[in-house]
Amino acid sequence: MINIDEIVKGRGTAESRWAKFGPYYAMFPIDFAFKVVKKYSKKGDFIIDPFAGRGSSIFAGGVLERHSLGIEINPVGWLYGSTKLNPAEQQLVLDRLDSVYKLRNRYTKSIEKLPEFYRFCYCDEVLKFLLAARKNLKWQTDTVDATLMSIIIVYLHGKLGEGLSNQMRMTKSMGMNYSIEWWKEKGYLFPPEINPLDFIIKKIKWRYKNGTPKIADSSILFGDSSDELEKITQRAKDTKIKFSLLFTSPPYWSITDYYADQWLRLWMLGESAVPKSNAHKHKGRFGSKVEYYKLLDDVFGYCSKIMDADKSTIYVRTDKREYTFNSTLEILKKHFPLHTISIKKQPFKGKTQTQLHGNTSKENGEIDIILTKK
Ligand SMILES: C[S@@+](CC[C@H](N)C(=O)[O-])C[C@H]1O[C@@H](n2cnc3c(N)ncnc32)[C@H](O)[C@@H]1O
């Protein structure tokens, strides 16, 4: 059995190499995900994460031989999570890369029509390749295409030399105008000349160096938990499956906009070339207290129907700020009235979601709400 140290310190296993796959906002530290799964469940148990993000909880569950089920609404998070659970065979991904790369010259004219941002961000060779991948990869339905696309979006932007772009942050796509001004001001006037074929081949070979992870029956659904859980609760009832661990981190009220923060990766996945705010109630910043409360109430309400009433744990990491914390606690108490509650403040370690937004106040930070029933 894989041990946590190997995963966290990267002692050269396939599991450690794939565990951190996908830069995402507000992600669980890998060691934390493994420790929680290990402490609160056992081999063969069922685990659920209705706000799976890049899938760390589900990956840890799968590696540790628990049946693990995630749900994620954001295509970027979903693609990272589902790829790390089931990457396609390396040679098939390399062959697909080669075939997509060969299509790049069809897009010579199209790159001229893109907004100025793209010409500052990518050299022509990269941009033509990105358009060919964007148009031709069927990432929603084909595992080889999904694996290739997810590897491309990991490296879509980042530090100069580490990604395909001009100098940018890796976790978050900055705004178009902001980026252009920044590049001009700091003298990054030309994007790096990169051969995208050689670049992505190297990244694929690095990722597959130790093979692919061994994962027990686990998957992540692409969708809205408040819809998907209705069907899942019905199926769990029919099959008499009871979940032992609910392990999640919901969005924080009014803090992160997972769509705006990933706008450039979402463009690669087919959305608009110009970032637009998403009108869907669960795809924005969660500004409405009423909608936020309702989402958590619905999701934890459904989950309460599939958790083992005699013996289960609900482990929720959330924002310490008043509205998010108080509502989450109230909702959890309502749906799990017979569980015992404990609360653990999380000291600042590395970059938390709230710190990434420039908040360094000791008043804020994250907090774990743990409900147990033995
Ligand atoms: C705090 S993040 C979870 C991060 C995750 N623990 C990780 O390690 O990557 C919350 C996630 O919930 C997702 N989300 C928000 N509303 C959702 C909904 N209605 N259904 C499914 N996922 C949702 C967001 O897209 C975001 O990825």
C-alpha cells in the first residue's frame, strides 16, 4: 500500500506525480487530503465530495482503495480531477498530440482575429497549435483527448519558461487589459518562442515517467451537485449503498469566482475569447447570501440521506469568516443532528484561499468542521 510520505514528498511513484496535477484555486494540500481519508475511512468504504475542485479528496480516496465519488461544476477542475483518476495510455496521448499539431497551419488566419491579449501572450506557433487543440479535441467524451487537453491547460500559463505563455501566474488567469499593461510596463513585449510539440512531449514524458496511478473504483461527475445529488441519492437508496465519509470544501461566500479566475483555460475548453462573467447562480462569485445558503442546504441535505446513519464522518473545510462559517455550521447541524461536532482552526500554512485574495488578517483563514458518529 502507498504511504502518504511517498505521495507528499514525491518519492518517485506514479501516484505522487499525478497527485498534484492541475493548478487550481483553493485546493486541498495533498497530505491533508490523504490524512483525512486515512483517518476517517477504511478500505472499501464509500466517500463523497460534492465540491470536488481538482479532485484531491477523490484521488486520495481512490489511491487508498475507497470507492470515491466527486462532483464538480467547473470544467477546469473536473478535467484535472477526472484525468488524474484515469489518464489515457501515454503513447495514445503522444500520437494524438502529433495529429493535432499537424493541423496547426489551418489556423494561420484565425490567430489574426484574436484579441490583442493573445498575441502578447503566445507566439504564433503556440497560438496556432492552441486553436487546433481547442477546435479538435473532444475532451468531454474521449479519454485520450481529455488527457491531452488537461496537460495542455496545466501549462497554458505560468512563469516564463515553465508554461506556453508570456510571464503570467499559474493558478489564476489575470485580466486581459491588466496583463497587457503589465507586460508593457515590465518589458515583456514579446511572447517566448516555443515549439509547442517539443514542449508538450516533454511534459507528457515527465508526467508518465513512473506510469499511471492505481486507483480503486472512483470517479468525478461533471455537473451541479444540487442536480446530480438528487439522482445519486435515489441510486444509493436502490443499491443500499451508504457513504462513510463526506469530505469537501464548499465555495466560500463572496470570495472566489472559479470561472473568472480560470477564464483563459475556459477559453481553451471552448468558451469565449473575451472573459465574461457567468450568469449561472453557481458559476460566479456567490454574491447572493440566499443562493449561497440554498446551495449548501440542498447539497448537505441530499448528502445526509446517503450517509451511514450509524457510523460516518462529515469533514468540511471552509472559510472562517462569519457568514460562510455560521451558515455552514447551522446547515450541518440541521442535517446531521445526531453527530458530534468538533471545530479545528487551521493555522496559516502556505497560501490559503483567503490569503491569495490579499487578506493577511489573523481574523480570517480556514476552519475545519468535523462531525462524527461512531
Ligand atoms: C473550495 S473549492 C474545492 C477545492 C477542492 N477541495 C480541491 O482540492 O481542489 C470549491 C469547488 O466547488 C465547485 N462548485 C461550486 N458550486 C458547485 C456546484 N453547485 N456543484 C458542483 N461543484 C460546485 C467550484 O467550482 C470549486 O471548484
